[in-house]
Amino acid sequence: MPRVSSAQGIFAFFAFLIALSWSTSAAAASAVPLELDWQASVDECPTQVELVRQVAALVERHPSFAYPVRATARVERLGSQRYQGLLETESQGARGTRLIEGRSCRALGDIVVLILAWMIQPELSSDSTPTPVAQPDREAAKPRPARVVTAPTTSAWVLSLRGSGDLGSLPKPALGGLLAVGYRSGHFQLSLQSSYFPHSRGEIPSVAGYRVTGGDFSLLAFSLLSCLEPTWVRVALCAGPELNREQASGFGVSSPKTGVKSWFSLTGGLRSALRLSEKLWLEASAELVVPTLREEFVLESVGVVHRPAAVSARTSLGLGLTL
């Protein structure tokens, strides 16, 4: 089986980082955190695509943190110049209902655009400059809230379980698991996570006529990461200290021994999340780990079996749950 060199691994890791950054940047430029179900059968009504585009135009002029919103709007015609819409919204667990009336379906749609834009970015309510692409009918009946929508909360506990891979900390590329508990508040999140890689074998080149010698390694790592999400897109920059505990058991020698060594490392990288449901997320991360001490694992009278790389790469993929 071909071996993966450190240079090839680091190159692949940075390629992954670039692809991740490119895809999330593209999503940030084109996406708006809105799931809209626009139910209007009248011909003169605007389409759902038009409404989402108008909301995005208002939000993009004011780039800051945005709250994800889900909305359903049902429009019906009551008369020749009278339309009524029922708007149901949900944001961060808070739900609201509004009954809206207008003299035209487009005027009613413009009111929906203003309400959704305000919910995504509440600071728009104090800014009189932004207006939707189509001017609302100012003489139309004003929206009548059936229930007040409370301000969404942005603080929550997060539990994550992900599969993980390591290149450089152990003799060969290794697979393991990661468990993390974090607290998120606004743009920031503090996470305590544990990673375990149960098996990686290191061998010393054998000489003809002699049996293979080396060691079986495992790694346990505890890290405390501080993460910052600069925008509403779930992509975070993370960094923090890590405690590594690596264990090795020798084989192929007359008196094999087991040894354990520990050291601190510095870790940093990217983490992203994609919403699957109200509380469930698909999470991915890519990190670099720099050990402050590179311990050597030696077989007595044989030689060095393994020494951690100066820079190791870690990746993970799994699920996150907002509690």
C-alpha cells in the first residue's frame, strides 16, 4: 500500500481549505438566510423568486449578522381591489402570525418583503433609506399583527459528534472520532473537544533475515477552541491550545514495552456548518496542529520508530445538535 508523504498530505489539506473557503464565500455572496413558501395563485402576484431577491437586496446593502427566518405566506383575492395575505414566520424558535391586506397583490408582496427583511436584520427598522424594488401602495391597508414576534435569541449549547482524520501526529494517516461540547453566543463559540485515534502502526525498515520491528500507536487529544463567525454564514475561524497524549507498544523485539508521552500543541483552522433541520447541522472542520514538543518513540537497541511532524493536519465531518 503506497505511503502518503507529509508534503502530499499538507498540499491536499490546503487544497481542501481553499475549496472550503471558495464555496462558503460564494454562498455568502448569493444566499440570504430565508426559507419562503409563497402561495399565491393570482396572475398579477409577484413570484417567490422575485420576493426573495428583493429581501436579499435590502439585506446585502446592510452587511452584518442576520437571523435565519422561515416564512409561509398565503394570498387570496377578496374582491376586485382587495387582497388578503396570512404571513406565518419562525426565527430562532419564536413564531409569529400577521394578517395583511392590500389593494393589489404586488403591494401586499412589498409589505411581506419589508417584514422579512426587518426580521432577518432588525436594525433595518430604524433605517428609512432602504426600500424594496417595487414601491408599496401606501394607501393600502396596513398589516395587522395577530401576535407579536419576540426578538430571537442567539445563545445556545451545541453538541457535536464527528468522524476525524489525522496526518502527521502518528506514524501513518489515522482515522478516529471527535466529541465536542460548546456554547455559542452571537458571533462567538467556545468549544471543549476530545479526539481519539485508536491505531496507527509504525515500522522500522527491516533487514533481510530479520523480523519486522516497530510500534503500535494511539493518540488522545483534548482541545479548547475559541471560534469566531464573522458573518451569518456558518463558517468560523477557530484557534486554541491542545493537550496530546500518545501511547506506543513495541513489537518484533524480545522485550517489547509500552510507553506514554504527553505534550501541548497549538491548533487553528476553519469550521463550517450546514443546516439540516431546526436543531441539526452537518459540520466539517480542517485544522493545522503545531506541537510545542516533538517527542521521539524509540525501540531500545533498534532505533527511532516515530516522531510527530512539525505540522500535522486534521479534518472532521459529522453532525452537530443545538440544545
